[in-house]
Amino acid sequence: MAKQVKLTAERRTLIGRSAVRKLKARGSVPAVIYGAKDKPEPLQVSKRDITALLSHASGENILVELEVSGDGGSNRLALVQEVQHSPLGGDVLHIDFHAVAMDEMIHAEVPVEPTGTPNGVKNFGGLLEQSVRSLPIECLPRDLPDVISVDVSNLNVGDAIHVRDLQLPSGVSTKVQPELTVFSVLAPTVEEEPAAVAAEAAASPEVIREKKEEPEAAGGAKEPKK
């Protein structure tokens, strides 16, 4: 399940480029929280704290317990919805938080990862093909998984795992078409050996075409070239 982490935030009253520059100078990053039943609210978080949080995240979906100063000591549960990075250096420029409630269903994209080596790959030279990289799921916040792991070790050449075959964690569901292929093992690609190609070419008989003679002039003599 996705790990719930705590993060301290402050209300942000100043908006605009000059205010953002001042925030950055103080080591803070502008943010906003929206969703649930509240209006979007500007926030600011410590650049050091948010960088550490993102670097230690075990999955793409990060569930955060925001402790907003001046909010009467109440915490707000949110998902990290979007992170904007600087194209130069990769510094965090802005954070979007999406407020959620523990008793309300949420929607998220969760990565799908294979575990094990397929029998058809290990013993017969097949190729494992992954057609679905992430799966849209629905669940309560407490049931949100970091990743959906799929055991592919029993797959032979020609076998496949479809969405209907996935064993999703308890409390997690998806509306993706059940017949959609997630993993499959393809037959190995057989390339013709260069030596065999050369031998085939050597064995082929050479075709020699008969050279046509030039027409003779009247009287049996060849017509001189002009």
C-alpha cells in the first residue's frame, strides 16, 4: 500500500512572480491544494522537505498528510497530483495537491510490474512483451497500492495474462476491459544463418545466356560498324 507521509505547509497570501521569487529565496516552494469540498488554497512548503519526500517515494502515488499552520491544528489528507520541475537542474518549482477523504473513493494510475522469469523465456528463448504499463484503479486512500506486481513465471510461449487474470489488492478495482492483454510471451525470432545463405547461393546453378551474333550483311560479310 502507498505509504502515508507527513508534510508541513503554510498558507500563502502573496501571489505573483515577485512573491514566488521571495519564496524561493527563503527556501520555500509554492503549492496549491484543491479538490474535495473546499476551494483551491495557495500554500507553501519547504523545498528541502518536499525534495526529500519525492526522492524517498516508493511509487508514483504519494499520499500526504498536510499539517497546515494556522489551520486550527487540523491535518488535511491529499495526493501529490503534479510536480513541476525546472528544465535546468530539475529543482521543484510548484506542487499541486489533491485533497481526499479517507471514506471516499479515489482514482489513480498505478504502475504494473512483472515478477519472475517466464518459463517460455528461460527455457525456450521466448520474448516477454508488456502491453500495459499502468492500470487506472479505484479504491479508498488507505488501500492505494504503490505498484501492481504480476507473477509471470508460469507463462510459456504463446501464453498471455489479461486484465481479468490480475489479482488486485483487497479493496482495489479497475474498469479496464477484462480481455485486454497485459503480458504475453512471444515465440523467438529465428534469423537465417549467413553460412546457410551463402551455401544456398553457391548451390544455385549459374545461368549463362547465349550471346547473340551480330547480323551479317548481304553476301555473308559482316556489316562494318559505323
